[in-house]
Amino acid sequence: MKLTRKALLISLFLSLSSGIYAQTTFSFHDGANAIGTGLVFDDEAGSIQDTQGSFTITAEAFLNGSSTGSFFNGTTTAFGINADGSGDATAEFDDDNGTESMVFSFNIGGTFTSLDLVGINNDDEATLSFAGGGTYNLSDATDDFYVIGESFTSGQLITLSTNAAGANFGLEAFTVVPEPGSFALIAGCLGMASIMLKRRHD
Ligand SMILES: [Ca+2]
Ligand SMILES: [Ca+2]
Ligand SMILES: [Ca+2]
Ligand SMILES: [Ca+2]
């Protein structure tokens, strides 16, 4: 009986910790010819939400710092922002009709671990900035993959933007990990439960 309870607690702890501490990937495009789970954002304007793992993202397409006149767009070749104007690369982040950006936040705190883009051909075409935190100018890199490692709080605004004249790139994916605090809290609760069960048996 004791062993069964112990095994139950251990499996509960493992399942909870793996679910909560796990890295979550928000996939907008697979880089080949299909739209990923970011399909929920396709052709959407205004405030859009999507939940993956422990995270709910709230995101909005911006043009020149305003949410008016632009929307997200995924196609078979890319995912970006449609500035709804003539000559725009409608599935890319570009500055053909003004600076296009994606402004987003998460429901819980965590660490923004990596960002995967496509089409960064020159230095500093893209910028990833955390309100009140770090700013990352993203230059040409292997497969346009960037290790970020910046922590964020619940609701903190994060902006992915074009950063140069003639800039154009697509968003493939980014990964986030919940902050260790939520993991420690769960571990602590399970530890307490374990002690209480043990006392009842003694
Ligand atoms: Ca579309
Ligand atoms: Ca565009
Ligand atoms: Ca890439
Ligand atoms: Ca480019």
C-alpha cells in the first residue's frame, strides 16, 4: 500500500513537472510548404489568442506602431503581416508600406529561449524587443535560428519587428519555457502531500 502511494506520487510529480516545465513551441510555419499550428493566426486582425502547453499567447499585427490596417497572413510559403496595401509582401514582415511588427505577450512568466525566422539576408533586418528589457538585432545566421534566453513576466509586451529599409523575413517558430517558480511551487505542494500521507501511515 505504501509503495503504491509512493509510486502514485512519483508518477503524479513526473507528469505534472514534465507538463509544466516543458519547453513550448509556437509554430507559425514549418519553413517548407505548410502552415503550422499558427494557422489560428492566419488572415486575422485584432487581438488573437492561441494556447500551446502551459502558455496562452495574445498577439496582434502592427503597422507603424498601430494595430490599424494590418493583419497576420500565412501562405504555403511564409508567415508574416499583410499591410493591406498595394505592393506589400503579404506573408512577410517587411517595410514596403511601413514598419510591420507582431506585438505579443503570454499569460504566465517564463523564458523566451529561441526564435526561428526565414529570409534574414542582411545585418539587423529583424528586431526582437522586450518592453523594459533587452533588444536583439537579428543578423544573418544559420537557418535564421537565434538563441535568445530572455526572461519575461506575465503580460510583458514583446515585439518582433522589421528593423531596416528593404527588410523582409518570415516567422517560423519560437520556443518558451515556464519560469522555474511555477515548477518549484508544484514540487513544494507535492512534497507537502507526500509528508502528510507518510504521517497518516506512521
Ligand atoms: Ca492566409
Ligand atoms: Ca508584409
Ligand atoms: Ca529558419
Ligand atoms: Ca530578407
